[in-house]
Amino acid sequence: MNVNVVGSGYVGTTLAACLADLGHEVTAIDIDQSVVDAINAGHAPLHEPGLDKLLAEHVGERLHATTSYDDLSEADVTFLAIGTPSEADGSIDVGPLSAAAEMVGEALAGADRNGEHLVVVKSTITPPGLAEIRDALVAGLGDGGGDVGFATNPEFLREGTAVSDFQDPDKIVFGTESDTALATLEELYAPLIETSDSLVVRTDPATAMMIKYANNAFLATKISLANDLGNICKEFGLDAYEVMEAVGLDDRIGEQFLRSGVGWGGSCFPKDVAALIAAAREAGYEPPLLNAAVEVNDRQPERLLALLDAHVDVAGERVAVLGLAFKPGTDDVRNSRAIPLIEGLQARGAEVVGYDPVATETMRERFPDIEYADSAADALAGASGAVVATDWDEFAALDEEFDAMAEAVVVDGRRIIKRRAGITYEGLTW
Ligand SMILES: NC(=O)c1ccc[n+]([C@@H]2O[C@H](COP(=O)([O-])OP(=O)(O)OC[C@H]3O[C@@H](n4cnc5c(N)ncnc54)[C@H](O)[C@@H]3O)[C@@H](O)[C@H]2O)c1
Ligand SMILES: O=c1ccn([C@@H]2O[C@H](COP(=O)(O)OP(=O)(O)O[C@H]3O[C@H](CO)[C@@H](O)[C@H](O)[C@H]3O)[C@@H](O)[C@H]2O)c(=O)[nH]1
């Protein structure tokens, strides 16, 4: 099939590359010329393992990128993969997605088309917010929208494993309101459905989006519960990892997303949980459990710093922050737990030095004035304390690097550092 993907961020670029890999002709559209240039040069505009390889394989063949909406109507399907960032009250800013929907409508209006053109919302948007996107599309179409369909197809990929998550998902959710739209999405995904064990969920557009929010709310709350229990374990002098490993053996609970520590960050969990709370509140319901999940998460960085305070007064001292990305495998620092840690250290008068294997430049945009080291060893040299915000594998191998610290106090927010003689080691929940 012939497909447009509007928006070439983490989701859009992965979607475009993976659809090309499934055999479709794909046009990636983004308003950012540098993003388009990177894709056309066969490079991912962001750090995502496996994406460069797919782009190099398909760019110039079945995949190309452009800033122009002019030829959009030649495709059968247009995905919207635009960001839906948070507003101050937690609700999402639908402006960019709305604008893109209207631009798609305008590009489709009156154009010669081969049967129904399906516009699919891939972005995460609350069920009540969906109407605004449809309205924007209809406004763009004007009188020319007779055979344009509207659907949702929420995305469940994780950053750092986006390509493999897309290629082998647990489930694929189609939110459609006509047989034609459902048939189009099933044809598009057919190669993937045939080759993977993915379960297909067929529902309406709003329910599909609620599934996405419920999924993320459940996972974020699961981690917060692990953190709440982990904090209790720490007070009792027990190891939360030993406890939760055993708890996870229960099939009804499952072993994943029970790793306690400095909490959940990233572009999705904080934003999506906040958006669901805001939309529920707007609809007249205040969700106590989701509010508590956020509260537990917000407190973890300060609990970590309190453990550091118990061993060293960091005012005027050099303190290393190991890991800046919100999780390993990505250069994304959106809502990274490293951010409140850096802010907390700065508030204590510490001289912060950050290190991350790939996220230094993205964090530099957020904190231009702290020092950035080229290696964990350089960050630790002369430091009077170290805090661990990201569980990059390379941190597990750190050993004699701690000997170069002025005071070897290490507070681990991710249980990645090996305890050894000569360092004062504190785990957040163990
Ligand atoms: N990042 C994830 O892991 C993930 C996973 C699942 C779902 N989502 C959801 O998917 C959506 C996209 O997330 P993302 O992280 O890929 O966003 P992103 O911010 O990385 O990328 C968005 C892209 O859209 C482009 N853009 C903005 N307006 C445009 C327009 N009018 N026309 C064309 N391009 C335009 C931007 O230049 C940018 O490159 C969000 O709703 C997010 O919640 C994200
Ligand atoms: O046991 C765990 C698991 C994760 N985390 C943290 O939780 C955050 C999110 O991790 P993860 O879910 O792996 O990454 P994301 O890329 O944010 O993916 C989530 O958000 C995406 C965007 O909506 C969804 O598509 C995915 O299904 C969902 O897992 C990170 O800060 C992790 O460090 C923990 O603290 N403990």
C-alpha cells in the first residue's frame, strides 16, 4: 500500500521505517527540514537502536521524507504521529496534532483519490480530545471530504526497543468506525499479523485510545506500587528486589515493571498519566489511585538525595550524576529522573557533573551550565558523591573508577552498581 506518516519523531520514524520494511511505499512528512534531511540521508533523526539500519535499507527505495503535504492525497492511508505535549495542568496540548490534522484535510480536499483515504491517529490523545482532531480534519477538508475515513491505532512501542516492539507487538489495536477502514488497516498490517504472535483488538476509535491510556496508567501505577513497597522494605532493612522477584512469580502479577528505584520518567508515563487524570477531572471524576501513583513517583528523587545527605554535605562539592536519559538505549531526556536529581543537587549548592553515553547533548539543552564528562570515570574523579539515575549496562562494570572519588559515596537509584569494598553504597529500596 501507499502510506504517509506525518510527524517523524520516535513514533513516526519507527512507523515509517517498519512499514517500508513490511513492503509498503512510505512518505515521511515532517515540518522540520533537518529531520527530513537526516531521514533522506538514511539516518534516524534520533537515537533508536536498529532504526538507522532499516532507514539505510529502505530510503531511496520504498521510503522517502519530505516537508511537503502536496502529494499526500496519492496515498491510501495517512498516519498522524505528532507530539501531544503536556500543558501546565496536565492536560495535553492538542494544538500541534490539530494543526497537522487540518493540514492533512486541506491536502486531501478536492484531490483525485483512489477510493477512501484513511486518516489514522497514531499519537496518544485522550478519548474526549479525539473529537477536536476529527473536527480539525473536517475543517481542512471543507466540502471535499466525502470519502475520507477516520481511525485510531495507538502505539505501544518503548523507546530503546522501538523497532523490535513494533515488529513483534503483544497486541495491535484498531479503532475504526467502518468496515472499509478496518479492512484498510488489516491489509496494511497483514504481513506483521501473519508473521508475529500479535493479538488484534478491533474496537471504536475512542475505546482504542482509552486502551492506550489504561495500559500506561497500569504500568506506571505498577512501578509506583513497587516503589511504595520498596520504600517500606528500605525502612524495614529489607531488599525490595528479593521481595518483588518472588511476588512477580505469581502469574496474576507478572515479573515485569516491578523494578523499584528513582521512578518512571520519559515522554509517555508522566504525560499520559497526567493527561488521563486531567481528562477524568474535567469529566467529573478525581482518580485517587492515579494521583497517588504520581505522588509516589514525584517523591523518589528527593528520597534518593536524602540518602546522599545522610552521608555527605554536598554544598560546594562535586557530585556525579550517572545517567541522564530517562532509560537506557535512548538519548531522550524528557521527564528523566535525572532532572529532579540535578535540580535537587543544585538547590543544595553542589557542583553537578553529568555523564551519559548518548544523552549529553539533549540534556545540555535543559541544563546548559552544568559540567558534562566524557566518561563515567571522568565524572567520578574528585567527586564527593555519585547518584545513579539510569541503568545503562556500562555502569554495572564500574569498579576502580570509584577509587578516584574524593569521598566514595554512591546512591544507586537503579540497582545497577555492584557493591564493593571501599565505597559507601546506598540502594534506594534495598
Ligand atoms: N515516544 C514514544 O515512545 C511513544 C510511544 C507511543 C506513543 N507515543 C505518542 O506518539 C506521539 C508522538 O510522539 P513522539 O515521541 O514520536 O513525538 P516527537 O516529538 O518525537 O515527534 C513529533 C514530530 O512531529 C513533527 N511535527 C510537528 N508538527 C508537524 C506537522 N504539522 N506536520 C508534520 N510534522 C510535524 C515534529 O517536527 C517532530 O519531528 C505522541 O502523542 C506520543 O504520546 C510516543
Ligand atoms: O520496572 C520498571 C520499569 C520501568 N521503569 C521506568 O519507567 C520508565 C518508562 O520505561 P519504559 O516503559 O520501558 O519506556 P517508554 O519508552 O516510556 O515506554 C512506555 O511508554 C510508551 C509511550 O506511551 C508506551 O508505548 C510503552 O508501552 C510504555 O512501556 C523509565 O523511566 C524506566 O526507568 C522503572 O522504574 N521500573
